[in-house]
Amino acid sequence: MTRAERTLAEVLADVLRADRLSVDSHFFEELGADSLVMAKFCARVRKRGDLPSVTMKDIYRHPTIRSLAAALADATPKPVQPPGSAAIEAATSTSAREYILCGALQALFFLAYSYLAVVGIAWSSRWVASGSSAAEACGRLVLASSAAFLLASAVPIAAKWVLIGRWKTQQIRLWSLAYVRFWIVKTLIRSSPAARMFIGTPVYLLYLRALGARIGPGAVIFSRRVPVCTDLLTIGAGTVIRKEAIFQCYRAQAGRLELGPVTLGRDVFVGERSVLDINTSMRDRAQLGHASGLHSGQAVPAGERWHGSPAQRTDVNYLRAPSAQASTWRRAVYSTAAVLVVLLLCLPLLAGGTTLAIDGASSLAQVLDPTAGASTLVALLIEAVILSLVIFFGLALAGLLLVVAVSRLLSGFVKPDVVYPLYGFHDAAHRAIARIGRMRFFTYLFGDSSLIVHFLQWLGYRLKPVVQTGVNFGTEVMHANPSLSAVGSGTMVADGLHLVNDEVSSTSFRVSRVAIGPHNFVGNDVTYPAGGRTGDNVLLGTKVLVPLDGKIREGVGLLGSPCFEIPRSVERDMRFDHLRTGEALRRGLAAKNRCDLQTIGIFLVTRWLGVFLFASLYLAAVELYDVLPHGLNAVLFALSVVVTAVFLCGVQRCIVALHPTRPTICSVYHPDFWWAERIWKVHPIHYLHA
């Protein structure tokens, strides 16, 4: 036995709490270890100065002490550094005074913006209501809502050029005055309605150009992650950036913000949910696959295809949609139509519907309590209760019907495997289906329960025959086209599944069927594209890069990006097999369903209470505009924006306090797991995302 083998064996024996073990014993098959145990082993090895670092990929490739020691024989051990020394040396110092001053300036900005919003809402509401006829009131409603939209879209552009000028490669210390300016511009840009409503259209590119980005003709950006440091962003002609890609041109690290360029050449392709760090570049015709990442300093040469995290070269072609004719005239007509639909239809309907709901709630409140004055606290609370009930439960029911109807009706207009040009009727139908598919409220509501299966089937998912377990899907499931989505029988999906049903170029798109095989386990945040090369009985690890080439993988586990094979299961996974069938399954599922219904009830009640708190403060700020000082109105309006998030944070803390979570391994039919699911469902981050 070599010295390295002896040392590694001692470390593993200590982790496994074993007296001795053979250097030829298989970690998983003979020693009964699992990924969590071996992760602890890797951490222990990294703390040893006489051993090189070991990764999980090394563990799975060399699953015995002898083979692992041989593979590490040529590696050079790194000297041990005191814990946290590197972080301390690299960190930028900040002070409590700067922290307090930064918070005060942020609050002051928020109050000032709220004051302007209250004044604008109050004045425009009165101006619209003063119309002499219904036609004049409707015309004024269109003008007021359009003016508000254009103003809210123009303010971020003006603020960026006034407060920042041009972004430059630099470092900004957290909580400094430079950070405050950065935060104000970032907040305004991300809250801009134009940056949300026109994503994926040429109008969005014009907006980014107005913010300082250099974008060539014919490019298309589908990602909702709006870049902030736009002067550092260069995108060549014909480049495609898919949904959920991140290219912010800044990052936070060690007490500072680091700003750096992101440069993309002509005809570049960036896949869905990929990340471009600062100081990265892709030359002409380069590709970056789905769920991949370019780390700082990486550059993809012209014409090459990369994937993984950190990205590396591959032969897989991710740009699969053939080109089509998408002329400048077509882009202009589509963009004009998109602007008119937003200004003349969506905004007036939203503003008018809100006004009618408030007026109806006020009238009903007077009927229920005629003795209360219009401006009394009791009247406002009654009005807020009525308004919140109508908005929350009414919109929830209407939204459920709309989601199902739109998904099923419009799917017939977009045929699978047919190439359509962008910026046309079929493209509009496809985008409507995909946007509906990104509504997360209902997957949050039904996820982690038996109801999620029925909801997805209503949308169009092919799931039969269903093996109901109560945990078939988590709380986050997204797709581009539910009618072309299939998940095999007996498959369990954790949170964050993203089915990529569509393939897009700068001029065309097509939709294709995505099918996950039966008896799979899909981990968190998995992006599964059409043509994924996996079959039956596969474990897809968290954030795994699903392969698009090679043989069909079956009966194995896949981990990493790019992926490598691991055992499908280990001894730990079989300790609860007796609960999978028969009477034990029936009793466990019935008990879980009862708990899930209680959790859904808690979710609905707490979310409604959050809307009620928002409605109470909003109505007080707007309806008491002439009664209270305008500064107090601004405070009420500002509080209405944050009160729901604060309330939901309190709810989540109460649930955790009632049943504190602890590290454990248990069955999905154990109450500890049900409480964990309850914490996930009511977590306030879901409110912020939705």
C-alpha cells in the first residue's frame, strides 16, 4: 500500500466511521457510500496539505482508493491556507456608516419615486373620471395609461445618462455613493415596463441601444434578464440569445461590484439558462449550449461550439432551426403591432379593470356599511377586503381558465417540426403559449402535491399512465409548448424543470416534442431540450447538462456539465422501497394528500392576506390624497409595495419556528418532508418571482 493510498483510506475510514477498509473496495457498491458522504470525503481531502484536491468527478471515475490514488499520483499538492485568508485579502472594506447612509439614500429615493407615482395616479384618475361621456373617458384612459407607460420607460434612460453617463470597466465598493447611483439605475431599468413588455422584439433592441448597448441589426434577445451595464455589452448582427440567459456585465464579489464587458460577434448563439460572466467573448458564428457558463476570461473562437460549466469545446450543434425570410419590413410591422397592442389594448384594459374593481368595491362597501364615511378607516378596510378577494381569487380562477384555454386553443396554430419565420402570426401564437407557460402561480399552488399532475394534463402534457406518488412534480415546471411535452410513467421531477420545446434562429423558429422517459428522477434546475439522448430509468442530477449526442443513456445516472455517468442508485435509495407499493403506499399517499391540502389552504390564505395588506395601503394612499399630507401618501404607497413581502417573510419564519427543520434522510411520506414542502411553498421568494 502506497502512502497516498494509506492516507486516503484513513480519511475515508474516518468519514465512514469504519475501523479499516480495503483499498480495492468500491465506494458505492461495497462500502455503501453515497454522494453526500463522498462530498464530505472530498472536503476532508482538500483540507490536507499532503494530498491534491479531489472532485466528485474524480470519485465517480475512480471509485476505489487504489484507482483514485493512481489517478492523483501526478497531481501536485497545494499548501494549506488559513481558512478565509484568501477572502479576507481580496475583500474590499466597508463601514457601518456607509451602510446606514446607503440605506437612507435608497429609502429616500424610494419615497420620492412613490410620491411621484401617487401624484400621477391621483391626477390621472380624476382627469379620466372627469370625461363628459363614456367615449371621452375611454379616450382619456388610453392617453393617460400610454403616457404613464412611456414616462416609466423613459425615466430609466434619463437616469442612466444623468447619474452614470457611460458604464466603464471598474470596481464599485458596496454601500458607497457610486453603489447608490448603480442601485438606482439598476432598479429603474429592471422595473421599466418597456424592458418587460417587448422582450424578443426589435423594440427591445432599440431600448437597449438607448441605454448604451451596441447591438447589430437582425439580433434577437429572448432573455428576461435585462442587462444593467449596457455600455459594456456588444452584440453582433444576427445573434440569438435564448430565454433566461444571463449577461449582466457585472458581478458582486468580496465587498465590491466588478464591471466588465461581454462581447458577442455576428451570428452567435447563446443557449437557454446560460451565463456569460464579465470579461467574456464569443467570436463570429460561435455557439454556447443550453445551461452552460462562460467564466471570466473565457473566449470562444470563431465558428466553435462550446458547452458546460466552465464551457469547453464540443461538436454538438445547438443552432438547429433552419433560416427563414424575416425582412426589415416584417420586423417593423410586428414591432408596430406589438406597441399598439400594448398601448391601445393591454394598458387600458389593465387600468380600466383596476378602476372598475376599486369603484365596485367602494360601492359594495357603502352598501354593507352605510353609516361609515367614504374616508373612514372602517370603510377603507371593508373596501380593501372586497377588492383583495375579487383581485386574488377572481384573477386566480380567471387565470386558471385562461392558461388552459390559451395553451390548448393556440397550440393548433403551431405545428410540430414546421419551420416558421419570426415576427408573424405563428410566432405571436407561439410566444403567447410560451408566456402563459411561464406563469408560476399555479405550479407554486399545485406543485409538490397530487394536483400538479392533473393541472399539467389540463395544459396538454402527456403523462399517462400516471403513477401517483404525491411528489411527481415540484413547484417550478416551465415549458415552451405543453402539448408537445411528455413525461414517462413513474418519473419524479424536482423543482426547476425547464422543457425546451422550441428551436430558434435569428429569423425562424420551430417547435418539437420533448419526452422524458419513464422511471426517471430529474433533479433541481434541469434544462431538458428537444432531442435529449436519455431513455428509461435515468437519474438526471441537479443542473446536469442533458446530452444531445451519442447513445441513448438508460439505467444510469448523469451528473455534471458536461455530464458524466454515475450509478443510477446506491444502497441508501432502497431503504424506503417498502413504501412504494401496496397498502403502505395507499396510507402514506392519503396522509400526504391531507397535509398537502392544508398547505395549499395556507398558501392561498397567506397570499390573499398579502394582497389585502397591499390593497389597504394603496387605497389609503390614493383615496385619501386630499385628506392626508402628500408626504404621508407617498409613505403609504411605498409601504404598499413592500408590505406583502415583509408579511410573507414573517409567515415563513413562523412556520419554521413551529417545526424547525434539521438535516435528515426520510421518506416522502414522513411528516418532516411535508413540513419542508410547506416551507418551500410559502417561501416569500416565490412571491417576488411571480
